[in-house]
Amino acid sequence: MPHIPEDELHAYLDQALSRSQCVEIESHLASCPACQAQRDGIAALRDRTTAMLAVLAPPASLPPSVEAIRIRAGVLQSRRHRMVRLGSWAASIVAALGLGWSAHMWAGRDTGRERAAETRDRGAANAIPEAAAAQSSLIPDSSARSSTPSPRHIDVVGSPIVRQVATNPGASRERPAQTDTSRAPAPLSPTVHGLAADRGNNAEDSTRFSQVNSTVLANEREIPELATESMWRIVSVAAAEEESGAPLPSVPGLQVVQVKVQGLRPNEKIVAVDQQLATGEVIRTIEGPAAQMTDLLAHDGRDRTTAASRAFDALMTLRFGDRIVAIRGPADSLRALMNRLAMPVTKP
Amino acid sequence: MEDELEALYRTTYSAVVRFLYRKVWDADRAQDLAQEVFVRAMAHRPEKPRAWVFAVAANLARDEARAAVRRKRHLTLLKSDPVILPTREMAADDAVEHDEQMEKVQRALDQLTPRDREVLLLWDSGLSYPEIAQQTGLAVGAVGTTLARARRRLVEAHDRDELQDHEDHAAHS
């Protein structure tokens, strides 16, 4: 038998060989002084490297208790869970805008100005099925996805929208104050209460957003109810939360009138929450996995280009990792909501 | 009953700290990162926790090394950072000698290729050949070869350094 290769002797001494390989090596060693010497040399080399590396050790320290680690793991888990499930969609919108995501808004309003906008945007209107398909454009760069919503992000909430406004000559002429990006934006949730009250008070405010984005006029009555509506199950708030394993996707402070869930597998659940505004109109927040949501929204938008009448509806979608939140409701309410995000804290 | 990860934490924590320390050269930082590794492990519940823990530790250390500031500190740390001193009281001479020893071994380790160094450190942390193979992407059969080379080169580099030292001393005196 030829001599034992060096690496096999290392593996032998490291006890990384099978029993039969060991037997083979040992029987050879018994009758081969050269390999014995080689083995002893390698054993010494092993011991020396171990001793050398032992010098490279930090001072002994007591590890924190297992409990401390477990608690931190729990916090990490719940944070991840919250982020993924978008339990607090409001915070996510803030984060999304803060991170420079763009929101699409399909909205319409029967004002003269918007009719002009409609004419201008006719091409875009015809392309609405693509708009649904093009939701990939809503996906932020992946590095942003792992960021936790934090006050730091709120600081920059206003800028993306405001910057867009500034690029529109008409809008910037009308609302020069809005181009002041240095002013602090409004925190979302406290302002949402006033959403309904804010509606219609300020025509410029409520139409500003539609100038920023391509707008599509749509007829509520011609929009089929969400195509998969028949699969919805009406459930209680508690049941929905239990089923989806997350807090309801909803606007804080508004009365919840109905909660619906669809999907059977846990990670395919879509939750829709209807909430009533002070005016009696309903705003619906739908949250679910991107794939299912894209289907849902594509159906929802299919007939929009035939819009002609005056009952209008808006749909705003935000993509967050592999999940999408859609908020549907009166166009001006949603605009007000978006405006709030871009407006300074202190509003006269 | 103690769960597998908690048992792993008790038995492997110091090995992970040591493994990280040999990459970031900062005892406090190594401990922070080791804790982060186990926090993630308990949140994730990986299938092969021991290999997973070292893989994540290696990733964290790599991220850490990317920070140029750290890299700069790494060179001065051995001399300036008191935390590297063993906790028990040592005579000043012993402490200096210990520092020199560390510096020499660190220099020798730095002369290995990244792969040789990684395999050697993983082995020294208690990983098996198959675990090392999985983490480094080597074939199991190649782990022995790599370890053999790494050990030889580490000792050679160290001896060269010693020899150089002696010559320097001889030249000065």
C-alpha cells in the first residue's frame, strides 16, 4: 500500500473519517515507520496551531442569560411579523413615502380642471390594465424593504410628493407653500380623524394630488365589485385578526363597519376592512399577498376606461415587499389623506 | 425541557464569540455580534442550528469588515484596546509578551488566503468537516487538504516572523 496522503492523516487525526477508513489507516500505520513519523509530525503541527489560535481569544466573559436572548428573539419576531403583515398600514405608508416609493392613484373628479386632465391623460386612461400590470414599478429597491418604519422616515414624508408638485408649473404656482420641503410633514394617524371633515373644504388641496399623478376617471357603478367578491367571508374584527394573525389593516380612528376575509391558506389571506367616514361614505382598506392582490386589483380596474358618470371612486395601492395594501374610497378623501402626508404639521 | 437552541447557546456561545473576535478584533463587538447571532437563531429556528449560527456569524463579521473604519481600527486595536488583556492580573511584562504573541499570531493568520483562514477558524470553533464543507462550499474531501495547508502555512508564517524578529534584535544589539 502506498503511503498515507497528508490530508488523510489530518482528517484521521481530526476524527473526520469513517470507521472503515480509520481501520485501513491504522493497519497501514502499524507497519510503516515513515507514515508513523508523518503522523507524529502532523499531530504536533495540529497541536501547535491549536495553541497559537488559543492566544487569539477575547477575555472570558459571562454570556447573557438565555432568557435575555429569548426576549430579544421575541421582539425581533414580532417586529418582523408586523412589518411583513403590514398590521399598521399607516406606518407603512409613511415609511413607503419616506423611502421614496411612489403611489399610484386612480381617481377622478368631475371638475372642469380635471376634465382637462382627463383629456390630457386619455392615453394613460386607455392604458389602465397596464397600470395594474405595471405595479412592479411600485416595488422599491430591495434594500428599502428591510427597513423598519421609524420616526426618521417620517421626517422625509413630504418630499417625494412635494417634489412632484414642484415639477408641475401649474401646481407650484397655485401652492408655493407646498414646495417648502424643509417644513415638517404631518404625522399620519392623528390627522386621519379629520379626513372626512377636510373633504371639500379646500378644492385645491383635494385636487392637487390628481395633478401630480396620472388620473383616470372611473364610474363607481361600472366598476364591478372586486371580482372575487363571492369568495369573501364576513367575519368579526377579532376573527379576522385571529385568522390573518395580524392587526386589522385599517385607518385608525374610523368606525369599522365590516370586515371580510378571503383565502384559505394562512399566507394567502386577504383582509378587507370597511370603515365609515363622518359623511357616511365608506373607505375600504384591503391588504394581502402581492400575487393575490394584483389579480384582485386587475379585475377591479378592468372597466374603468368606460367611465362617464359622476359617482367616482379612487383606489390607491402601495406595495410593501411581497404584500400590497389598497385603499379604496371617495377620491377626495384619499387625496386628502395623501395631502396630509405631504403637509406641514401646523396647518392654519 | 431545555430546547435545542438554548442548549446550543450554552455550549457554543463562547466559541462563536471567539470565532467573531478573530474576525473583528474587538471583544465587545464580538460579544454583541454573537448575541445578535443567537437572537436571530431563536427567532428563525433553523434546521441545522450549529452550522447556521456560524454561517450567520461569518456573514455578520463580513458586513462588519466592510466598514472601512473598522478595518483601520483592527490594526491599532491590539496595542490600544485594554479589553484584549486577560482578565486576571498580569505582570506588565507578561501582558506585553501576551500582546506580542497575539500580534504575531494575528499577522500569521493574515497571511493565509481567506479560504484557508476561514476553514481553519471554523475547525477551531468545533465545526465538523461536513459542516465546514457546507459553509465554505468546499467538497468534504477538500476540507482535509485545506486544513493541512492552512495549518502548515500558519506555522510557517509564524516561524518566519519569529526569525525576522530575532534577526532584527541581532542587528540592533
